[in-house]
Amino acid sequence: MSPRLITAIGYAAIILAALVVEFAARRPGSRVPTFAQLVHTVMRERWGRVGMLLVWWWLGFHFLSRS
């Protein structure tokens, strides 16, 4: 298996896990917050907004920049 394939499988596993957690959060009576509720809670504080800015910067830098 090539390193590129392993990386792609890893990202697919992360996305699948996020979807499973989101569906679990949307069940009636679930105590797990949805992704939107989590982001809303994080964005209340200044450190959370700075953290979100850094996450978006990291994603853009790694996936949208050209070498």
C-alpha cells in the first residue's frame, strides 16, 4: 500500500467517524452535541474564534496552496 492511499483512507475514516457522531447526536434524547452546536459554543469565546481562524488557515494552507 502506498503512503498516499493510506493517507486517503485515514481522511475517509475521519469523515466517516464525524458522520457517525453527527447522526448519533441527532437522535432524540441524545446528550452528544451536533457539529453546529459545538461550533456555536466554541465561537462564544475569543480564544475559540482565534482557534477557528487558525483551523481555517491551516486547512487553506494545506489543501488550497500550490507548491
